Amino acid sequence: MIQLNIKMKNKEVLNDLFDYGYKIYQNEDYFKFSIDSILLAEIVKFKKNKYKLLDMCSGNASVPLILNAKNKNLEITAIELQKEIYELGKKSIEINNVNNIEFINDDVKNISKYTNNTKFDYITCNPPYFKTNPDININDNNIKAIARHELTITLEDIISIASKNINYNCTFYLVHKDFRLADIIVLLNKYNFGVKRLVPIYNDENSECTSILVESVYNGENYVKITKPIYIKAHKSYKNIF
């Protein structure tokens, strides 16, 4: 796996998007996309070719780009709040000549302004992970702080918005930290999502859990399958890992 790393002005770099045949713009001063984003895109499985998909908290568009690489028949709407990160994603979409991603720069709470009340067949989200309280150290870099901490949106906001924008019996995929799992399940049930699959993620067999993937179905019953864990260091590629 050869990684392209072209340095540009203002600490902007153009990288290969791992094994997906696309390039992606990033900035070394901002919060770059992570393995969590790749695994979130990879866990999505399509039964047919044509679907409408919403990716919330899209960052620099890594998740929608990977999803497009997997299924070019998708109609993807992606939304990112932070202008600086949005601009990187917009450039990445353009340089890869992808024309089926509608990329929006706004708060995801305003998504209905752009969708004309369209409901989606799939929703994905890699949200800020950490609650805010007086004992939490917030990054001095405002862009990183908003990406990591619930400064502008909470977990409950995310799940509530997903419930209002998804078709019945359709799937919501979330990647989050394992220590938020109790909150995640309670809130998914509150907003009428049934939890179907949990995938724990570890760096290796000797490490503690780092993240968890959650698959849930709107208007579905809880019927939880906990799968074998993903060990990050055991894989050179994450393509088709599920």
C-alpha cells in the first residue's frame, strides 16, 4: 500500500485515500480522518445498488468518498459544520471527479433545509466523542476541539437527527468510543432504533478497546450480535474487512 504524501502550502497535504483509488486533502494542523472513519464506511453493506445515504459530521469527506468507491450508484448527502474542514473535503471531491456527493457546509441540525424532507436509506456518522465538563481539557486548536468534543452537537442530537431523517426499517451506522456504549444504547432506544450489531475495535490483542461500531435499525427490535473484534495492527488493508 503506497501512500502519496504531497505537501502543500499552509500545512495542507494531498494523501492517497488508502486503497480506494482516491486522493484526499488534509491539513496537518487539523483533525485528520482516522481508521475509525474507514471502518465506519466499510461496515456499511448494501443489498441493492441504488440508495440514498446521509453522512453526518463528514469532516474532510473521507467516509462519503470511501462509500462512493464501494458503490458508485449511491446518492450521497454529506454535511460538515467547520468551514476549513469542509473546504478540504470539497477539494477532494472535485479532484477525484466524484459527482454523486452533495457536500453541505452547515450544522447538521439544519439538514432539513437542504433535503426537502427526503428520508434516507442509510445514515452514517463519526461524531465528536467526548462530553464537555469543567474537568475536561479542551484543545486550544478550536478546529480540533470541535471535532473531538461535544461543543456544538451532542450524541443525543446526532441520534435524534438520524431518527427524523431515516426511512423505516433502514440502517444507522455509528462509530464511537466504547466508554459511551451505555449512553449510545439508551439513546438509540429512546429514538426508536433497535441495536443489531456491535463491533469492538482494538489496536492489537494486548490493548484495551479503542472504539466501537454500532449498527442499528430504525423501528427495529433490539437483537444484538457482538462480532469478533477488529485488530487494527493485524491488517495492512481495511478494504472489504467485513
